[in-house]
Amino acid sequence: MISNQILQNTIDGIKGITRVELCIMDLEGREVASTADMSRCSAPTAEFAVSPADSQEIQGFQFFKVYDEQQLEYILVLEGTGEDVYMIGKMAVLQLQGLLVAYKERFDKDNFIKNLLLDNLLLVDIYSRSKKLHIQADVPRIVLIIESERNREYNVLELMRAHFGSSSRDFVTAVDENDVIVVKEVSDADSVKEVEKTAANIQTFLQKENIRDARVAYGTVVSEIKEVSRSYKEAKMALDVGKIFFDDRNVIAYSELGIGRLIYQLPIPLCKMFIKEIFGGRSPDEFDDETLTTINKFFENSLNVSETSRQLFIHRNTLVYRLDKLQKTTGLDLRVFEDAITFKIALMVVKYMKYMETFEY
């Protein structure tokens, strides 16, 4: 249903051009939007609504019926009579009926996209409804999710709709109160860079709107409309996994998750068993800050002892001593690739377990 604010803006614009007072009422004579007080027209409006006429002059006012696909929706009342007022009324009715059609189409498309994302449609329904709504089925698309704790406060959904404009190729919707979803059409060539640029532009736009906590995640490009839900699930996973393993980044792609997306799908009991088998009763995050800093920097430099010691501003032998000490404690030598991989995965598993524990309380 079209909002009362849209109707108000429309008749305000018409009055600004024609200098004629207008009022939109429901079928029972209640005011929906008005440029002047026309409460005295309430009773005549209710009577006119049940009459067979489509327009009528009553007590110095011109009444018109506004239909939505042959269904009577509103009564338009104009102050004054005569040919000029009649013509203005007919044009206003045409404008209002056009708005009703446009917003119904947008509502239908929005519902279709929501059901498409949530896998609520059969394959035959996807193609039949997309054809009916004039949505091309075989173009590349990708799903982006924008999450912000201030979503409702700033109405991020409407901000994003304004940002993407009235393009019939892109769709902006929401399936819950936390996330805004963008289904964007992309070009075949250089689609990865195009999506990266779009995500960065969204982040920049929201920061300018004073929404600085927004995170943007996106899936992979799909070539068929039936696969849009897969891109949405990927973007959803990217958003969740990004909070665990890439918490310093505001934009994250599903393709960048690496081993993090595998760990995210592990059951917690299996994770606990893995940590116990590798480290006994000790957790790798119990090491002191100096040891953890050394480990992380060693991984950042691809197990290069010389480069790690240089960046830590310590002697090479000091780094070797720390690695030897860690080997005695854990039984893992980080200079050996297989042991390093095991330790790295263990650190990620512990981080995942801690994140999941926050949802248990």
C-alpha cells in the first residue's frame, strides 16, 4: 500500500503548481492527505463513494474516484468548481492512479525478491513470476548485506534505496530488522572489481550519513536468478565469519574467508576435542602477550625467521629461543610447516569457540 506521506507530497506538489486545494479521503470520508481543512466534505465523500458517478460537483467542491485496477481506493476532493478545476482533478486522478500501479509493482517485486532470497519459491514459480514482473532471469547478479546496529535509528533501508536510485535492475530489501540486502546486477566483464567498488562506495556513503558501525558482506556472482539465494547465503556467512576472523574489516567477501568458513561450520564438541588432542588441557590463547605477538608476527611473515625478528626488533637468536620454548610447551615446532598449520588452525578454532560462547549467555 502506498504511504500517506507519498500521497501528501503528491498533492502538495499539485497545489504548488495549480493553487487549488486538494484532499484525499478514504471511502468512509476519513482524511488521508490534505492541503487544507476539508472535514466538512466527510459526509458527502461517503455518499459519493457509493454512488455510480466517477466525478461529481457537491456544495462547491469537485469529487473524483481514484481506482486501483478497477477497485475503488480513494476519493479525491478539490475545492472549487468549473472546467479548470475539473481538468486539474482529472490530471490529479491520473497521477494518483499511476502512483498506485507503480508502488504495487514495487511491492510485488519486493515480495518476490524476499521469497527468492529465503528459498520460498519453487523453480517454476521463480521463472514465471520473474517474467510477469519483467525481471530478467539470465543476467549476472550478486547479493550484498549491510548490517548496522543503528539500522532502525537511521532507516538504512530507505537510505540504501535512495543511494541506488530507482534502477529497475537492482533491488534493495530487508528480511529482518538488522540487515539491508542489495541484489545487484553486474556486468560479465570485470565483475569482481565492480562489486568491490560497489561495497566500498556503500561503506563510504554510510559513513557520510554518520553510520560508522556498518559492515558490508557479499557473496559470489551468480548467472541465473534461481541462484540468487545461494549468493545471499554466502553473503550471510561472510558477515558472520567476518566478525570472528576479520573483525578489523568493514567489508568482507565470501571468497576471502578461506579456512574460516570451514571452521565456522564445525560443531563445538568437535572443536573442543580437537583442542584437547593437540594441547592437552591447555588452550593456545592462554599464552602471554609476548608469545602470542611472536606467533602472530611469525605467521604474518610466512614463517620467515629473519624478517620476523627484524619486525619485532629482537635478535634472531631471541626469536629462535622463543620458538624452542613454545615447542617444548606444545610439542609443535612452528618452523615446520605442518606444525605451523596445526597451530594456526587451533588459534582460529579457539577464536570461533569464544565467539560462539557469547550466544550462550
